[in-house]
Amino acid sequence: MTVALTRKTLTINVDGKEQTFVTYKGTVQDVLNEQGIKVEEKDSIKPALNEKVQEDSTITLKKAVPIKIVCGNSEVQVNTSQETVKDVLESESDLLKDNGINFSEGLDEVSPNLDSKVEGDLTIQVVNVEKQEKKEMETIAYETVVEKDSKLMAGNTEVKTKGNNGQKEVTYEVVYKDGVESNRQVTSTKTISEPTTQVVVQGTGTILTASRGDGSGKKSITCSATAYSGGGVTSSGKRTSRDASGISTIAVDPTVIPIGSKVYVDGYGYAVAADTGGAIKGNKVDLYFNSEGECSSWGRKQVQVKIIAYPGEW
């Protein structure tokens, strides 16, 4: 039995270049063999090789080209006939995973972009992007406010309320590119403990210097100040007392500081000259404290004693 072969006019398109010819062959494979066109692995051929050809059929062949895919320290070289970068990454996903390259569309960065056309010797750069939530404890710095006080001599300061830092829990969205932190953004903040504001008292009080040394004026004296404790009643009839935020009692030489004078002792505070002592002669004062521990801390030191007001003036 004789099979009649039909004459057909066909077009072959190889990488965009077309040629038209007449053939009696029946399948795509037969036509390509007739034309001496070899189809390599990874080449794209349409219709399929075993498809039959018809009059005016077009056979389209796209030859695979070598490209390189790089991600971090991993590199893969492949031949591909895919149209776009996205097509390549999808078609070669198993090979890429086997070589440690995991691509997540919509998250990872790709250059050139996914819609770019594939050409020979193209290098596709993939940057793995990972987002993580991180919580960190951070310090809330305390603020310092200053209060003015005329009872405290100008140039002196005292801490009224000690400041303490607070704490907050900060949640970040951290972005890593190829395992290296790229940036972070705060997504939420939760206060764990509020800071305590530090209050500092700043003295504004002034001292009037005596005019011609007459007793109606005020003055500042450098004295040797010794700490003592034990309680009792002073020579002026007052009970000994120590009030760091008020007025304490001290012992003086009444020929230097009259009994009943209001004074300010640097580092000790306000006091009244309420007592005397046999060992207190000249520029010496004894400062009363409530405990032996406070006395030990003070010991003996040179200080400025400022006379604020004489007896009868306050």
C-alpha cells in the first residue's frame, strides 16, 4: 500500500529569524531533520517534535542560552530558553534549591527585575530578604527639673528628688539581606516602668557683706567644722536637732558668731547658733548630727559659714 505524501509550505522561526520552504515531511521532528536543524536540551520548540505539520504551519524554535544565577556565596550556571527572569527562576527552582538558593517572589530582591527578557551571558542576582520581629528592652532616660530656692545660697545646689531611668519594651521589624541586618523599624512600644524626674534645687540666696565691720551686717567666715551627736539641751535652752531640710542647731564661739544667729553652713544647710563649748574658740563650729554614722561621714572639714541674720533680725 502506497501512502501519498502531501506537499506543504511551512515557516521555521529560529530565534526570531524566519525561513519559508516547501516540504513533504509529516512531523515537526522530520521537518527539522530535513532542514538540518538540531534541537538541544533546554531548547524551546513549538509545536512539539511529534506534532504533525499542516499547510502554512509555523515552527518556532528558541535556542537555550547560558546564564548565571548568583545568591550570596552560591552560584549556578544553566542553559535556558525561558523568556523572562521570572520564568527562569520558576523553571530552575529545584536546581537552585539543591545549590542553596531559595527564591521567594514578592520578598526577595532580584536584579534585573522579574519581567526582564533573558539574553545570553545574563547574570541574575538574587538577594534573600528575611523579616523578623525582635523585642528589646531599652532605657527611658529621666528628666531633670530645676527649682529655685532663696533659702539656699546662690552657687549651691541640692538634689531634692533623685532621678531614676525607666524601661520600655520596643518591638522592631528587622530586615535581613543575605543574612545581614539591613534596617529596622519600630512597630510598637510598651512602657514597663516610668522614669522618675530628678528635682534639683538651685540656690538664689544672697549674703550681704558687713559694712565697716559693724554688727548690723552679715558676713561669711571660714571655719573648722566638727561633727558631734548625742542629743541634749543647748546652752541657749534649745534641744539639739538636725533637720537637713529645715534648721539644725550648731555650737559656736559667741564672740565670732552671736548666739541666736541664723547661719548657712556649706554642705550642712541652715542652722541656728544655739550652743557653745569650752573647746570652741575662734573660727570653729560643732555641727550636730543624729547618728554616729553621720558624724563619721562628716568628720572634720573646713567650710564656709554664712551669717544670714543676727539675733533679733529673724
